Amino acid sequence: MSIYIIDKKIMIKATWSFIQKFSSPPHFYRISGKMQPWFMAIFIGTLIYGLIGGLYLAPTDYQQGDSFRIIYVHVPAAWMSMFIYMVMAFCAAVALIWRIKLADIVLISSAPIGAMFTAIALATGSIWGKPMWGTWWVWDARLTAELILLFLYLGIFALYNAVEDKRTGSRFVSILVLVGVVNIPIIHYSVEWWATLHQGPTVTKFDKPSIHIDMLIPLLVMAISFKCYYITTMFSRARTELLERESNAKWVTKLLVPTKAD
Amino acid sequence: MSEFLHMGGYASFVWSSYALSFILMFGMMFLSFSQHKKKQKIIQGRIIRAAQQKAEKKREEENE
Amino acid sequence: MTPARKKRMTLIGVLILGTALAVGLILKAMNENVMFFFSPTQVMAGEAPKNKLFRVGGMVVEGSVVRVPNSVKVQFDLTDNAKIITVEYEGILPDLFREGQGIIANGRLDAKGNVIADEVLAKHDENYMPPEVAATMQRVADKDGSIKNKM
């Protein structure tokens, strides 16, 4: 029994020190730099496959003809807009509770990418809506909730840049992110809770997806591709942010000007 | 090939969606990469300048 | 976990629950406004606003579409599989408009109880498949005599 308790204590200590080590700025800077080319390669590879699959190999839709091919950018972008927000909410909680610096950095580096994907989802949805629904835009629950998500992203970015001290700014931003997280389930369930012009979920439901397998595979490949894009780009932004915040740290000197380290 | 580009009459909608998405995505990616490179250079310069100033000060002190 | 961390975690939990509750109550209060359209049953029951634009959504009844020759005027019936309402419209219809398709019409009621629409939008379903598969499914459905609900 006592051995078990000691083991448990050691385990917690070991895990904690591992997390601290991994999330330490120099370590993250080095690892992310090493991993970035790999994610870039997977992004490009899956993108090429997804584009060929979606634009050429996938059959035309029985109702929407070739216009349905917009799905291969619209849906992955919409998924990313919510996925990135959830990553940011997780980072916000970690940053507030455990005061891990890296969480703040990943959060703020993700915001512009999330905003971009939200804008892509809204714009491509609008372009798709015109020929199919007969309108560019309607104020139904799904579209409105997604527009609110865009404003949240822009608000987060504006708030961060409005506060002089980065650490105080990060704290405010974390709270805003957590307040806004309520919007994510609203976006997802809006098409089920209310009568909307936007149709219900195709892939992310408990039943089997109501999309033909030949059409589904390129969609999932594009989703993987966009995730790798996000990691690649976010790493780059996070490394910039790290250099900015830690410009006086010894590891930065050692890294950028190896001869001047001492 | 022209049939592929024609997209069953929805060419303008399909191609504009894809163009818009990838212009934004690659724009964001290259902006992020170039910002990182720029920041590296700036901080590198700052460190070297600080070291030079320090060395100069040291030399002046030695000369006095 | 240290007491300070525990306290912060609780505060975050309260923050999220509090906002969820507030937003939930607001949305519940605004439920009518969040609903994008009324069903034919609701319109027949007088739930739709009078003398004001509202939206009605349903499926276009097979064989009910009447086009006025030499014009873009069209008349069709909408159903939610319970009640049927007639819609009159003058304008260009979306590409997806067809019999059996889910449609949302924006308009007002006239004296006869018909909807005079200013705008007709098509609501498509969440199913994507190649035409051959759709044709096969249609054959199976016809054999069963079941009606596929597209709304």
C-alpha cells in the first residue's frame, strides 16, 4: 500500500516534470522546428490527393451536380473554425489554471488561423448558397452563429493587441475565449435545435454518414490536410511569438548567435 | 479537360471558392513564415549590437 | 493539485456554466426569432404573423406546380405531410427547385389563405450520392411504397 502511494507520488511528479520540460520555451521551439517540415509534407501530400479526389474522382451529386464539390473546402474549413476554437479554449483553461506560458502562446498564435478558416467557411458557404438555395445569405441560426464565431476571433485578436503588457493581455484573452466557448455547441446543434435553411449534419452524426463513400474519403483527407496546415502555420506563429517574448533569454542568444552565448 | 473546368455549369462558383480558400490559406502560411524569419533577423541583430556595445565599453575602460 | 489551482479551476467552471445558462435563457426567450420558418400546419393554425412577412417551409407537392405561360409566375403547394398550403410566386426559382424538394417561401398571406411569396429558397438535404445510387434507392423506395422525407 505504502509502496503504491510512493509510486503514485513519483508518477505525478514525473508527469509534471515532463509537461514542464516539454512546454518550456526552448524545448518547444526546438521540437516544433523539427516537426514542422513533416507536417508541411503531410499537408501538401493530403492536399494534392484530396483535391484530385474531390474535384475529379468523386462522382457528381444526384441533386446538386458539380456545385457540391465546394463541400471539399467549405466543410473542412468549418470544422477547423470550431476545432481551433476548442484548442484555444483548452489552452485558455491550462494557462489560467497552471500558468503555463506556452498555452498562452499557442492560443494567440491560433487566433488568426481560426479567424481565417471561419471567413473561408462563411465565404464558400455563401458562394455555394447562391446557386443551390437561391440566396447569398440568410439570418438562420447556423449562419448567424458562425458569423458570431468570426467576431469572437476578431475580438480576441483585437483585445490581445489592445493591451500593452502581453501577460495581462493573455489573461483577458483567456477569459474571453472561455466565455465564447458556449457558441461552439450552438453552432454544431443549431441545425437540430431550430428550423434553419442550412441542412443537418452529414458526417458528424451518430448514424452512418449520409454521403457516398467515394465522396466521403476525399472529404476526410481534406480534413486531415487542413489539420496539418493548421499545425504547420501555428508552429511558425508560435515560434515568432516565443522569440518576441523571450528575446532576452539565454536560450534565444545561444540559438541565434551561438558564438556570443558566453 | 474543358468539361472538367466547366464543372457542369457551376464553374464560377466552384473555382472561385477554391481560389479564395487557397489564396487565403497560402497567404497566411507564407506571411507566418516570413514573420518568423524577420523576427529571427531582428533579434539576432539586437543581440550582436548589444555584444558589440559591451565590447566597445570594455575597450574604452581599458584605454582609460 | 494545489489549492490555488483548484480554486482557479472552480472559477473557470463557474464562468463557463454561468455563460451557458445566460445564453441558454436568452435563446429560449428568443426561440420564435431564431426559428427560420413556420410549417404549413403552424400557418394554418394562425401562428404565423398577419400582415407581415414570414417564412413557410415544406415540401413541394408532386404534380402541384403550375407555371403561367409566357411569364415567370408559378403556383405550387407546400406540405409538411400534415397540412397543405398554396404558394404563388413571381420570379426566378433556385436551381434545386423541383417537385418533392424542400422549399422555404418568404411572403405574406392573402385573403384566400394563400402565401404570396417575394422570395423562394431551396433547402437541400444532408445526403450526397451519385445519380446512379439515387436512382437505385428510388427504385427500392418505390417498391416499398415508402415516401422519402426530404425536409
